[in-house]
Amino acid sequence: MRHLMATAALLLTLGPAVGQEYPTKPINIIVPAAAGGPTDAISRVTAGAMSKVLGQQMTIENMGGAGGTLATARAARAEPDGYTLLIYHVGLATAQTLYRNLPYDTRTAFAPVGLITDAAMTVVARSDYQPATLMDLIEHLRKPATKASMGNAGVGSASHLCGMLFQSETKIQITTVPYRGTGPVMNDLIGKQIDLSCDQATNTTPQILGKQIKAYAVTTKTRLKSLPDVPTADEAGLKGFELGVWHGMFAPKGTPPAIVQKLAAALRTALKEPDLIKRFSDISTDVQPQDRATPEAAQKMLLGEIDRWAPIIKASGQYAD
Ligand code: ASP
């Protein structure tokens, strides 16, 4: 009897198995970009669908600046209890090389949950920008008298990476204007305060279709179904210019594996939702296949992308610090 009571007392102190009851309160998702941009849109749609699966609200905390590294540092230092998460993209991997003094090591700072989406980039301009085609644009930018401005979300962002590749491929130097996300870049492009941007189709599709901005190219091998009139960069004359941007969910290192697995399972369920798939496809954004919405696939992607971009960034000599 005494033995039984002792066992019961021990079970009470241990409480329910970690992860079994999780989540018991709202989960905060740190988003390293301003509201209104692609990372924000992807995070909000994902959070809405996952909230339903988990039975708890997922809130979004937008924190732009320093190419996403301020927010990433905050997420890396957060309590690893499953109540603070990060949704970010390829910039997580490129920052590891672009910033020589990061306050975290991207390779070890996170417990990846899973990949969420994949999207093409688009080379876009203000609606009244003169050059008609991508080749006209390149010719225009090559003229010494041309003064063009390109908005991006800071060194380390996907828009920065795309602009950097565009400039190195074309051997052109363009003045870049950093913002806290490409939501505000889009506002200024529509308002004709800046000339150019290279941003995810997630953010540019509605404005291209609405003719509020001009599109020169998409960075995929084949044209996007949602933008059938926009040529690929390759078709438009910039051979082999391809860039896709993945987004994933990450928890701070030390988050209990049972919680990470529960989040990954909820993510996979959310990514099967027809409403979520439609909302993403309307903004030219692909949902990752089920076997990539896993901790293993996200970890592999993160480490692989750090290694893939490091030599390209080093060769460009364009460091942030
Ligand atoms: N698209 C942005 C980038 O260039 C960030 C954002 O989502 O606002 O990384």
C-alpha cells in the first residue's frame, strides 16, 4: 500500500508526459520581417491553420531589422518550452556567412520543426519604369548615367540575396535601400518612391496581376501558373538565373523532442488543408511536401543551405559587418 502511494505521489510530481498536454497557452511566433510582406503572410496563414490543429492560438510577433538577425537572435535565446518559435527562410542560412559576428551559431541554435513553403523570386519595378523587358532593364542599368534604387529587407534577406545574385550575374551595381521587410518595400514600389525589387512571388503576385507594379522575370525553370505572362529569367535572356526561397519553422535548441514532434505533426496536418493550399497557390507559393515538413528535412535544408551559400557569399565579398 505504502509502495502504491509513493508511486502515485511520484506520478503526480512528474505530471503528464512532456508534450502530451502541450500547448496549454498561446504560442508566439517570431517573424523576422515587417507586417505585410511574404514571411508575414506565410506565417499568418500557417499559424491560423496550425492553431486549429493544436487548439491554441498562435500569435505573430513581427521583428524586422539587420536582415532578420535581430529576430533570429531573440528566437535562439528564447525559453525552449515550445511557446516561442521562429518562422524564417533561406536568410537564416545566408546570415551565417554574411554576418561574421552573429550572437548565435545557426548550425546549433535551433531545433528545426519542418519546412513550410517554397516560392519563386520575381524581378519587379515600379509600374512606370521605362525598360520594357529584362534585357532592356539590364541595358538601362548598365548606362553610367542611370541611377536606380532597389529596395530589399536588409543584408541577409531573400530580397538582398536575389539582388546580389542579379548584380553579380549582370555585373551591374545598383544602389540598394534596406527596409525592415518587403511589405514596406512593396508600398514604396507601388508609390514609385523606389525603382526596383527582387522579391518572393508571394508578395508580388497580386500587384503584378493588378498592374500596380511591372514584372520582368520569375526565377523558376518554368513559368508560374499564376503569372503566365511573366517570362522566366532564363527565357528573358538571363541564362540559368534561378532562385527559390523556402520557409521553415524552428524552435530554440533544447525544446523537448516530444513538443517538436507535436508541432511537426500539426504543421503536416495544416499543410494538407485545402483552404491553406489555395491561399498559398493564389500568391504563387508552393506548400512543401509532407516528407519535408519534418525536423529532419528542415535540419538538412538549413545545414545544406549554409554550406551552399557560404562560398558564393565569400566570393562576392559582400559582408554585412
Ligand atoms: N521577402 C523579404 C526578404 O527579402 C522578407 C519579408 O518577408 O518581408 O527576405
